[in-house]
Amino acid sequence: MTKILFFDATNSWILVGCYLKTEDGKLEKVSEYKELHNRESSLLLIKEISNCLKVSNWEKPDIIVTATGPGSFTGIRISVATARNFSQIWNIPVLGIDSLELYTCQYYAESESSVCVGIEAKQGKIYFGLRDSRGYWGTLDIAPDLIPETIPEDRIGSYLTGIKFSDSPEFFAGTNMKENLPSPEASLLEKSSEIKKALSKPEDHSYLQLVPNYLRGTYADDKPKVYYT
């Protein structure tokens, strides 16, 4: 069995969990922490990682999986720096996942319908992700009213009819994510082959390869940015 430590502090919540990946491909949750903690990740992330490892009775995991952004600049930096530090200390591989790709994966698995996720990103924009039956489309840094003209024609139906999730429903209408915090389980299953590859070739997934996904190169730039996976 593979011991997976997951955490995410890239947005206004902290998600931490220890998971066992069994030989038959199933995922077992051993311990978990999920709470809203806006601007508190620097104080609480390592504490909750330690607590989850203690509850799991793990000295260390086999691999770290972390969200890398987009989201809060400080939260992204803390998530990535923490993953790098533990990967180096424990000498284990680390795998980064786009935060919006991760969130849409869980909500899609729960709803079995096309989903969109919008994270408030300041300057009248959101970080936007779309997932449908064809998989994850990509991540946008964009004003909400520009989304319909940016999404390709063959995916616009998924946006118009899909279930929308938002951390700021008053700005981008949708189910409030803060009342249904995302989880990593669906994404960890989806990334099974990548996790297996990282374990077999840890030198290709060392702390040196993990980079933050700030998405917005400069806060003065008012052009929509697109990040495709």
C-alpha cells in the first residue's frame, strides 16, 4: 500500500489528509482535516499535517501531493514551500496539482454533471475552471462576463448547463464552496498513474521540480490568462 499525504492551503481553507492507496486501486482515508482558515495557513498548516500523521500513526508518507494554485499568493507560497521542505527532509517524491483541476474533480464526481468553479481573484476577476465528461478543460484568470466568449464552442454547453461552485457567490454566482469544502479523493484516484510514476522515478518528482502556479504573472496585467492542462 502507498501512503499519501495531501494538503492544500492555496485558498481560504486548509485541507490535509492521509490516504492509503491499496494494490487494487482503492483509496482509503486514514485521517483528515478540513476547515476555513483565511490568512491563517502559515500558522496552522504544519500543525494539522503533524496531527494527521500522528492520528494515522505514520512516521512519514511515501509521497506528498499538494495543490499548487492558483489562489492566494501567500497561500500558494506556503503550500509549495511546505511540500518542498517535507519532500527534501523525508527524501520522498512530491506531486503538484492545479487547485482548480483538483476542486472540479471532486465536485464532478459528486454531482456526475459538468461543473465550473470560480475563485475570487481580486481586480474584478476570478480563477475559473471547467470540467465535463471529456475531463478538465483548463484554468482561466478572467472577468466573469468574458467567460462565454473565451470558452471554445465545443465546451460552451458544459459551461451554460453545468453546476457552478464559487467561494464568493455574490461575485460569481454558484453553490458556496465554503459550505461544501472540496476534497482530494477524486483527484488522487484520477492521478493514480502519475502517483505511480512519481514513486517509480522519484528523481523526476523531487522538491526541485515542484513549482507554484501563480497564474497571474503580474497584478497590473488586465488581460485574461489561460492555463491548460
